[in-house]
Amino acid sequence: MDFAPHTEEEIRAMLGALGLERLEDLYAHLDHELLNPKITLPPPMHEDAVLRHVEALAKKNQPGRVFLGGGVRDHFIPAIVDELASRGEFLTAYTPYQAEASQGILQAIFEYQTMIAELTGLDVANASLYDGASALAEGVLLALRATRRMRVAVDRRVHPEYRQVLRTYLDAVGATLVETEGDEVPDGAGAVVAQYPDFLGEVRDLAPRAEAAHAKGALFVVATDPLAVALLKPPGAFGADVAVGEGQPLGNPMQLGGPHFGFIAVRGKLLRQLPGRLAGLTTDHAGRRGFVLALSAREQHIRRAKAKSNITTNSQNMALRAAIALSALGPEGLKEMALATAANARRLYQLLLEAPGVRPLTRPPFFAEFALILSKNPEEVRRKLAERGFHGAYPIPEYGEHAALFAATERLTEDEIEAFARAFWEVV
Amino acid sequence: MNVPSDRRYRDTHEWAKLEDGLVVVGITDYAQSELGDVVYVEQPELGREVEAGEAVAVIESVKTASDIYAPVSGEIVAVNDALAEHPEKVNEDPYGEGWLFKIKPKDPAELEALLDAEAYKKLLAAEG
């Protein structure tokens, strides 16, 4: 079918039905300045001059080593990830889900799902979601659908930004959110949410929380760290029904906060409540192995308003990067990476605590991140560290006026950790 | 299309039949042929109180997924567990082994308000 724009006649008929005269009347309620913003641009520049200009802008970036936490970290990315993920077949394909044309990408999704299911200790994962925060919101909505309840209990040590996003989603469906501490589960909750390791980095045994949630008929939703669970007991093993998280630490650069990807995995009995795309393994008419999109009837293009979620896509290229990174590292490599991360974080913690007036907020055991109480404004500490070429001290005012988050990864050398500690001692 | 006269119908293509004081619910022959091969039935949980006209189950076919509405108000007291393994029974025997669930009706008179076989046949003729 050809692309056929509306004719003048059709436009007039539609405007007539709306009781309007001109197309502009549709936007009459908008601020004129917003609709027609004045854009002050410099005069045109020569291509070479633009290049120089942009290079000068790029030099303003402060590369430096990263000691910031918050779920996004600077982990090693094997070179094969860029090489494979940037191939045109993967990178430029748009909604490449036709089984007859896209076996490669469908298989990659299937492998990714399998790895996420293994990491989280659950039965099935989808093709990915947007990021950690929206994955948590989808996980909670899923639990509310399954329990037919409208109340959510969220641990105060869940990432504050995740809680904010969750609130936005819950407001839209009319569900209520209560913040909790410890293993107490309020009556009537359909979803009980905790983070593992929690936002302050601590690793706690959440089995009692899972038990308490189940005893009250709720599902247990755990936001987790995909690298931490390579080392720790996975959420599925301590009673989580749903595991979600930010996938960036697997094969994806920090890239100023995004794009990243979110992951979600669930117990088999919740399979039909999963939102979004799901690749499945099947056989064709000749009995040969093949991959297809599975269980699409849950989704918006079929179920319309009654779909399990309004998500119609996934963060395919970022999830693909994770699948390639996991394949390149292998289970042992991933575990070594996680161990080196935890060892570096522990070393950093000890060194930073040597500064006078600095107290721990996080107690061991922790994984890659921990929080400290500084003796002065953490924003000022962060700025002074940046002047010295380090990114560190992420202020977390909700947990204390002088509270700040720190992180280490396996990429840091002993020298770099010590250099950061010396800079920290100077500025606190 | 087969429309047995021993039961009542909703205009959304469910049938309802009183058996031993319980209302057995399924979908009509017309509904199963429109849906195509049924691959999954999402059943309501036992003990759930439902209102007449409320969406209580979902039938998924290779083509689509459709809500199933309760023909009468009451409590869900049984679901057809056999469909978990053999959803194709809905296609093969929609008025028999392919039944979906049973409701203990609040008011059996609600059944009388539904379409009889003749009225349902007329509806099908009109939908053509």
C-alpha cells in the first residue's frame, strides 16, 4: 500500500467534526513560546571548524577513574562485545522478530533469556526491559496482577530512584505503596519488594522476608545486581518469585546513565504474567530446531488494552551485549570478576575509613558498593574529588545529611585505589 | 453451527447450564471455531466471587486471547483442570469435555435472563 497523506478535503472534514477551523487550533492551548521556541544558532561553520569545535567540547569531559555507585558501574567489557554487537545485522535491524528472517537475533534473545534465568535462579526471563527502575515497576505490576491485590510494601533500602519510578507506575493504576523496614509484611500486600544487595550495598539474608511475604499471600519481588548474583545465592534460591535489575554491569558502558537495559525473571507459574517480548525454542515443519517469539498473546499488538504491559519492545542491543559478554567471560570468568570487584570494594572501604571523622553506614558483608557518613557535605567532597581527577562520593541525602555512596570494580588497580584514598583523605 | 437447546447463552458466546445446582460454563461451537486452535486457558481461582458480566478467564488461541465473562453471579467452585494439559478439548468438544468452570449461583434466576438457543441462533445469523 502506498503512503497516502490526508487530502485537504479530509483535513477540513476532520477539523469540522472537531469544531475547529485551522490545524493550528489543535495546539491553541499550548504556550506559544514552547510551540515556536527561538533557537539562537551561530552562523554556519565549515565542516572542519565544526570538528574542531566538537573536539574542544569533548576535551571538557573528565575521564578519570569511577568510584561512584548507584547500580551503574565501570566494569570490564571484552573487545568481542563491541565487535559483534555493532554488526549491521544486529545493530540496524528494527523489530527483527520475523522467525523466517531473524533466526540469529531470536537465538541471541533466547540465549540471553537463558543466562538471566540461570543467574537469578528462576525459571524464565523475558527479552529485556528498559532499565532497572522500569523493570522493578513491571515486576511489581506483575505481582499485583497475579495476586489481584493493589498494595505494595517496599523496603526503604531499595534504590530511591527505583522507588520514585515505581510510585509513578503505581499512581497510574491506583495501587498504594508503603515503605517498610525489616521483615515485617503489612496485611493485604500483593508485592513485597527488597533489593539484594540493598541500595547501601549490604547483603542480607532475605529468606525470612520471602517467608513472611508468602505467609501473607504476597509475591516477593527482588531487585538485584546481575554481577553480585554470580557470587551470591541467587534470588530464586531464597524464595524470590520475581527478580529484576539493572543490566548495565554486564557488557555495557556507563554512557552517562543510558541507554542501559533492565532484566526480569520469574517462576514458571508466573510465565503468562510476564510483560514484553519472549523468544522461544521450537521445531519447524521438518523437525528442525528454530526460534520464534513465544506467547505473544500477552502482548499489546494482540491483547490491546488488556495486554500485560504497555511495553512493546525491549533494549535488544544492550541485552545482546550482555549475552555476548556473559558468553565471553563464562561462568568462571564472571565469578572471578565478581570476586575481584568485592575484594577491591573491601580494600577501598578499609582505606576510606582511615580518614578521621568518616564513619561506616554500610556494614560488611557488602558487594561492590558501600555507604559512608562523611564529616562534611558530600557534594563538596564529590566536587573536590572531581578536581583531582576522580569520580566518587555519590550523595544519598535520604540516608543522612552527610551520607555518600562509593563503589569499586575489578578494573581498579591497587595503585588507583590508593591514589583515590589519598585524594579522599585530603578533601574530607 | 451446533447450538444445543439444553442450555443458555451470552451474547459474548459463553454457554451456561444448570447441573446439580451449579452453573457450568463453556464457550460455544461458534466461539471455538472463530478463535481457532486453543493453546491455553487461564482459569479463575477457586473460591473467587464473581459478578455476572465480569471477565473471569482468558482463552488463548494461536490467533488471539479472549476474555471469558461470567454468565451469572456467584462463587467459582470448580475449574476444568484437564484443560491445563489438553486445551484442545475446547475445540473438540466445546459443550462437553471442553467446559471451563462451575459457578455456585447467587440467584439461579439470573440464568433465565440469558439468551435461549433460538435467540442465540438469531444472534449468530445476524453476525453472519
